[in-house]
Amino acid sequence: MVISSTVSHPDEQNESIACTFASRYVREQVPKFKMPENSIPKDAAYRIINDELMLDGKPRLNLASFVTTWMEPECDKLIMDSLNKNYVDMDEYPVTTELQNRCVNIIAHLFNAPIGSEETAVGVGTVGSSEAIMLAGLAFKRKWQTKRKAEGKPYDKPNIVTGANVQVCWEQFARYFEVELKEVKLTEDYYVMDPLKAVEMVDENTICVAAILGSTLTGEFEDVKLLNELLTKKNKETGWDTPIHVDAASGGFVAPFLYPDLLWDFRLPLVKSINVSGHKYGLVYPGIGWVVWRHKADLPDDLVFHINYLGSDQPTFTLNFSKGSSQIIAQYYQFIRLGFEGYKNVMENCLANTRTLKEGIEKTGRFKIVSKDIGVPLVAFSLKDSSKHTVFEIADHLRKYGWIVPAYTMPADAKHIAVLRVVIREDFSCSLAERLVSDIEKVVNLLDTLPSSINSKDAHVAVIASETSEEVKKDITETQAEILRYWKKLVDGKRVGAC
Amino acid sequence: MVFPKPASESDLILHSNFISRYAKDSIPRFSMPENSMPKEVAYQNIHDELQLDANPKLNLASFVTTSMEEECNKLIMESINKNYVDMDEYPATTDLHNRCVNMIARLFNAEIGENESAVGAGTVGSSEAIMLAGLAFKKKWQNKRKAEGKPYDKPNMVTGANVQVCWEKFARYFEVELREVKVREDYYVMDPAKAVEMVDENTICVAAILGSTYNGEFEDVKLLNDLLLEKNKQTGWDTPIHVDAASGGFIAPFLYPELEWDFRLPLVKSINVSGHKYGLVYAGIGWVIWRTKEDLPEDLVFHINYLGADQPTFTLNFSKGSSQIIAQYYQLIRLGQEGYRSIMEDCRENAMVLKEHLEETGYFNILSKDNGVPMVAFSLKDSSQQYDEFKISKMLRRHGWVVPAYPMPPGAHHIKVLRAVIRADFSRTLVEHLALDIKNVLHELHKIPLDINDEKFLVDTALGEHREIIAQESNKRQKIMAV
């Protein structure tokens, strides 16, 4: 890079020898709204930015996220070396492209796609499950439209059936691609999509039913097998060919290793596409997802672009074009480095640590565990008694110890339940689990000594004892409703932020 | 952290990466291997295969940045594990994103006060940025038509045939008709007069390109604005303009500040720019800016609770890395306007030098403009020769250069060009080398009488050539390792 400017100003002459914090650059206000006129030395720029970023939360203590926060130094090296490779230049970087294809094949085989052992699978690497889901949804929408056109029927009102526990990207897909989202409401103690209710909602305009393997809120696996059976029956009766998509963003790299007998993937005939996040239990840094189709026929050809870009033919079906290659290489590294046994070991460790955490939390006697044993390794728990203090206060206090543990309300119709959720990632060891339990105990004990902050402003009442609810007077019910509305407004964003 | 049990302890300790049995076995391609392997071996295997990729810095096909300073690389690696979307957990990173949006908006003369927040978003690239901008236009147009009680099922947009493929993707995926203005010989970009003719009541926007992919030319946005204003007055339609400044957005403000193409023109409602082109950041960052809040329909925006305050978000991707956003901010404050100006001037000068060398040979027509993106697009004066632009491109590959050849867009499809992009890390020395190699290639082509069908020593496609090399190397390595 050529920066040629001679040092003319006397002040500047001293800059080159001034130590970082003595230089004038740390005196001046950092530019926020307008691009500064002048350049600054690179170490000043580094220092300014590095210092501000110290105020970010520590990624490894961020227990809110499923997304990987640690990789081996060897992999970091590979990432560093490929930072300047633009993935989409497939012609210039054929090996990188080849690595992507290998990953797609590996994942398709992991999900039991009905292809030969040396056959190329149909799938693509994306920036995350959001893009993967949009591509899968687009494929379903186009397929359904083509079918309806051929039948001479209207095709202007497509819809998709999911649970109300879907991650926000499904709502984004629905809104941006003009598909109606039909959500199956949850109920207390059943926080995932009920296959029976889902199949009831299916009509001739349904482009697909989306099941989640690893619900964001409780980590639970939805019963895809039951959904498949019920939907097969309905398809037989009605003659509609409604397919299933499995959003395995979290669960896709958990189920094959911990629960290989669980039928949820392409072994079920109605499952036509699956998405998984490489950056969750695929154990790669943020920025990689995968979508795999059962069969070439499930990806309409008119969505695939064959373009002459920079001089050669490139078939592409992605929303993003130019992007980095690092995460794809990192994903392949993990596949060959860990292999099946490695992933299995990691997941088993996560499960063991989850158990430790769960037992520790149960021992305090204050919490009810909402997450299931079979699912993504996480612990979601609510307060048995939230009449005096709420889970939101616990979350706040835990921040003081450095932990980021989010608190959420459940979606409709279980909005009165609020939970804390701790995600167990690969780098969350047993010692950290024990430390977290002891810090939770400290917080709970501290809250006992504090006066209740429950007033009309910040209470969130969990409906527990039925005796008390009968005695509830009308005005208190109204107050409760008001409180629920206030918290819903505040934390609705937290629900969509949960990933 | 996993410490998988090695098959044999001695295997790891005594043997180097290459002698151990892992290098002997064929590398997994279709199924996940059953067992783990040591991390050093995994690294070595992948690292070696990647040697067969082209050298990014000699890739003259791409506008995308291939070099950044060490300090920036450090910042990138330090933030590689931060998921950008966790705005609540990483407020400083989110703040840096917002500052970038503000700076870029002001660079484009957006209509906002000094301390007012601009409306915009960081994206993974211009593709995502364009889809967001297009979606905003579509939704706005639909809302307007619904309010007027008119049909809203046939939206279309008008662009030149020289658009980058992501516009066609947008049109196909979001069900908008794409109306392309054909180019013609000697006018390889969208003609504003023809574009305005194609506008009708269903047009959601007209998209102009600042820095056409084919020859780097800037379209005449001002003329488009003037003509469209007139038509809008006559018809009462409010057809807006979007400027795809993917390449040009970080060039024009520094090299051609008088050129009116941005929000100074009243009909321009949104602009996209690639941070990873002349924004001087590695692949994976783009920006889209809207003129005002009103140009982004509220029902497209999702609201996230960020530090107790509302953080509106409008993106297609959710989880993604934070590194490129931080890198963009680094470049904006490290270089400042003078730094960017200095770099762009150097790029332009290098492009001029290359152009002069090519003109000197007497064999080429130059199709790129002096005032545009720093690149040289050139085609053969005499197309009756035994060789064409594609042959030249292939032969340059053997010298290590990636200089692509392709036909011009519909309307001038018979014209083929070679295109060399001058990026910030392409020094004068390299320019001289390239010019010399091009002259050498011409010399070779004229010395040896080549039959156009003679492919004995020129492999069909560069990709095929690479694949062949990979296969050969792989076989060679396996033979060595089998000892």
C-alpha cells in the first residue's frame, strides 16, 4: 500500500518516536460521524480500536450464544492465510471450491441423503443458517408455484407452517419473500411445535412444514418422525405433496453423534432439505452454514444461475456473492481433524457438563428445569417462585461476575413463563460449570436480602400455585396484564436476538 | 476441548507430519472419516492442497482487496470469534458498525444533520446490500399502489444489460421483472434516455452503476436524474433511482469529488458500496445507505433490544463474523480521506501506465475510460487473427497472471475484452512486469503459427488445467508418502 506523505510539521516529527499513549492521537476525539480528513499511524489506529473493543463482552463467557468461540491455533493459522481469498472466485481458487464440495458431501452423508457413497450431493455453503433457510424456502416456494401453475390453480398465497418457537430468520423469510407464516402456538410444558396441530394447519397453499431440531429456547428436538407420519397420511388423503424442511441449525451436528437412532433426517421420506449451522456445533467461528437437498429434483433448476463471471461458467445458488473463504476451510479442517469420533467426544463432553450444570442448579432448590435431557446441550431454567424477584434480575447480577446469561419470555401461548438459558459449548468446561453454579447461588442469596423490586413497573409473575390465582382480584389481573405487556415489549427483542 | 486418543502414541511423537500414516491415506472427500487425526497433520494436509490455489495478489480478475496491514490482521484475528449479531453482548463492535454507516453516508452527501444517525446497514457484500435496497423499493412501491387501489403484482426495474449478476438474482428470487437496456458498440453502459423510456407505472426503481464490471465506466447518473425528474413530472409516478456503487463508491468521492452521482441528486434514494473492493477490506463486507428514514419501509425492519435501547436491523444474514466491520472502521480512521485519495491516485496512475504500454504495442483497443474504476479493459484491434482474447488470457496464466477474457454484454456480444483490475496492492513494478509479459505473449503468438483448433499444448479451460495439476501433484505426493 502506498502512503507517501513527507513529515513536514514539527509536531509530526515527534510522532514517529512518541510512544503510543504519549502521541496526540489518543488525545483527540475518535471519529464517529464523518471520515477524518487525515491519516493516522497504523499503531495508533490499532490501539484506538483495540482499546474500545475491550469493553465488549468476552466471547467465551457469552453463554447466550450457540456460536463457536474457540478453535485450535492450527486452524487459526489456516484462517489467517486465507483471509484474502474471495470465495466466489471459483476459477482462481479451485482447491477452496473443492473443499466446499467435500464439506457438502460429508454433511449430506451424515444426514443419510439417499446418494451413492461416491456420488456428489446437492447443497451449498452459506454465511449462516439464515441464508440457508432462505434458499431452502425459496426452492420450496418455486417448486410449489410451478406445480400450481401446471395444475392451473392460483399460486399467489403461499404459506409455511412452523412452531411459534421458530428463530427470527423464518419470520424474515416469510416477510421478505411474501409467504404467509402460520405458527403453531405453544403451551405450557410443551414448548415446541405439536406435529398434530401443525398437520391440521396444512392446506393446499402450504409450501412446506418446517420442523426444528434444537429449538432455540429450550434446545428440544421436535418430533420429526411423527410429523412425517401424520403428514404422509394427510398427503395420501388430500393428494397434496406437502414436504418437510428440517431446521437443524443447532441439532444437525448433535443428533448424529449423540442420538444416531433418532429418525429426523433424510431417512424420513418427506424431508426434502435440511439446514445446519457450521458455526454452532459444527465448531467453526461465525460465518458458515450449510443447506443440503435430498435430491437434484428438489432444487428447481431455474433458481440456479449459470453465469459468465470474470471469464468462466459458474453455477451459483446463494444470496451472497463475494465473501471470505476462511470459514469453509475451517469447517473442512474440523471434519478431518476430529472425524466422527472427535465430534462424538466433544458432544459427549458437552452433555456431561450440561448434566453437571443442571444438577447444580436443581440442588439450589429454587429453579425448575425447562429444557429436556434429549436435545441440544443447554440448560433452560425458570424460578419456582418469581413473586419477589425475576430471572431478569438474576441475569443482571450475573453480569457482574462476567457471565452473560440471557433471560427470555416464551412465545405465545406461554408468555407468562420466563427462563434463563445457558448454552454449553465445546469450550465450556466442567470447572466453568461449577463456577457458574456457585455464582448463581451467590446471586440468589444476595437477592434474598434485597427488597422485592416487584411493583407495577417491573414484575413478571409466573403462574404457579392455582390456589393463589383463584383469589386474584380483577384489578390485580389487569395490573399483571399490564406488566406482561411491558416486559413483552422489552424482551421481545431478546427473543429474536436469541441465536 | 477435545484430546482424542491417537492410534499409537509413538506415531505422533516420533514421526513428522509427512511420514506418519495420516499422510499416506487418501484424504476424505465424501464421508466424514471415522477417526480423528492430529491437528498438525490436519493443518499440513489442508495447507499443502491450498498451495495449488492461485496467488490472490496476482489475481487481476478481481476488484476485491487482497492485502491489509499487519495491525489490521491482528484486529481481525482477535475478533474472529465475535458473532456480530450479538449486539447486546458486543456493544463496542455494534458502535463501530454504526460509525461506519455514518461516515459512509456522509461521504455520499446524505441529507442528515451533523450529529444525526444515518440509515444504513453493513452487509456481507454488495449482493446482500442490493437485495435489501431492492426489497425496500419493492415494498414502498407496493404500499403506494395499495393505497391508490391499483394492482401491485407486476413490479419491474430498469437497468443496463451490463449489470452484475446479483441484480438478476434479485429479480428472479424476489419476483421483479428485470428490464435491461441493451448496450451498443462504443457505448457499453446504460443509456439514460433509453432507460427512462422503459420506465412505466410498475417500475419500482431505475438502477445506475457507478463502475461497470465490464469496463469500469461510471454511468451518467446526473443525466438519468434530470430525465427521470422530467418524466416523473409528466406522469406523476415517483420513480426513484438506486446507485450500484459497488466499485465506484470509494473512488468517485476521492478522485472526482465534483462528479454528481450520489445523494446530491434528489431522485437517488439508496446507494450500495462494497467495503471489500475499494473500501480496502478483505472479502465479506458491503454497505447500503438510504437517503432518509422514509426510504426504508418500517415493516421490513426488525427490532432488537440492544443495551435497553432499540437497535433496528434489516439484513438477510443473521449470525456472521465481526472482523470485516472492525477492519472497515480501521481503514476509515487509519487512512482518512487523504489516505484513500492517495491510494486511488496511485491506482489511477498505474492504470494509465499499463494503458500506455498496451497502446504502444499497436495491437489493442482500450475500452475502459480514464475517468472510472482504475482498470484497463482492452480488446484486439484485429479480430481476424488466428488467436483471440481468450488465448491471450490462457497464455498469461502460464506466466502466473490471472487476466480474464469475456464477451461484452448483450448488444455488443461480439466484442471480447481482457480486463486487468488495478488494486491498491498492485505496484508499478508489477505493472511493468505485466506489460512485459503481455508483449511476450504477443510475440509468442506471432512466432508460432497456431491453428485455432490446435489445443495440444493449450488446455481447454484454465480450470481444467488446474484440476490436472492438482491430480498430478496429488498422485506424486501419494507415491512419495507410500515409501
